[in-house]
Amino acid sequence: MLETFNLTKKYGELTALDTLNLRVDAGELFCLLGANGAGKTTTINLLMGFIQPTSGKAKVNGIDVVKNPVETKKHISYIPENLSLYSNLTGLENLQFFTGLSGLSPSKEELTQMLESVDLQKEAIHKRVSQYSKGMRQKVGIAIAKAKNASSLLLDEPTSGLDPEASNNFASLLAEMRDKGMAILMATHDLFRAKESGTHIGIMKSGELVHTLKSDEISLQELEKLYLETMKSTLTYA
């Protein structure tokens, strides 16, 4: 699971994240909504250990991220808005490289099956990633998470820039991983995707988690109204 306890991050007088208390259990997909600068990416960066908190704690599977950064990364995978893969390597070679960093050594046949399981076209598996679309790159990211057997997955705007079909395919892959017991936290601007794919939805504003909802207890129209009302007074694009 993913947990934060009064998690706070300040940059001088600016509070990027203010006493966040959040919990994402196995089999849940928690979608964080909010304007740019609301604290979504800061939350993910703190859980990944990319930045240090000013106060509070972040835990992955009960392990403190600050105290045990190497151990927590064994349990977590991360897919940013623009996934960094080695463009001169094929999809298969990228998957082999990144699973190797995790201390794993599956066969090429197993890795090929993993890429096929995320619906990467067979003809693309042996092509250089420089020829991939963003959607294809994101599928490699999902394959890395599956091969690593991570218990938690963090995503930062993973469907930004994807066409509707690619976005829908990506959402289906996330739902599959969620249903197999992975804890997933996704920062997104997509209200429709949050409602359709998420089990829980959080709305952030000015570094605070203002609302926490169960997606099956609110309609898309109600979610949109609540989001716009929440953003109205302090909508920023910093």
C-alpha cells in the first residue's frame, strides 16, 4: 500500500504540499485531480523519494521512504508523463535492461510474452523505441511494472497527449493491474478517466487534499461540478 502521514513540503515560504494524509490499499486506483501547482506531482515525487519532505512521512508497504529509499523502490514502479526509455534500444531490450536493474533475469521469451500481454504490437517489440508513439512507450512502462512484480504503481499524467483509443487501452491495462491487487496512485487532469478507471478520487488545491471520494458514489456530472467549484477561487497554472 501507499501511505502518507501529515506529509508536507515547503520551498521557502511556498507550501507545495500541506499535511497530506493519504492511503491507497492493494486493489485500489486512487486518482488525484487538481490544477497545475496543486501538489499532485509533489506527492508522487515524495513517495518516490525524489525529494525530501519538510515534515511528515511517506511509506510504501509500511516502509519509510526516507529511512529506506532503496528498499521501498523494490516495491514500486513509476510512469511519468514522458517515460524515459533508451531510444536506440528496442522495446524488448529496454524491458530487459530495466528488469535487470531490479535484479531480475527473465528469459527473452518471458519478456516477449510480457510485452505481448500489454498489447504492444508484435512487430514493434524488436523495433527501436525511437520509432514508438507515446502510447507504445507507456505500454513498455506497464510491462516494466509487471515484470518487476511491483506491488505499487505511481503515474503522473500518463494519458496526457494520448489519442482516445490509446488512452482507453492504457486505462484497461491499469484496471487489469488494479484487479490483480496492485495499489495505484495516478495524478491526472482527466475527470472522465478518473471517474471511469479510479476506485477513489482526490481533489487537490494549493497543496491540500480538499475532497476524497469513492468513484462509484458520484456521477461524472457531479464530479465535474464539484471540481470546478473547488478550483474556481484559486485556479492557477504556476
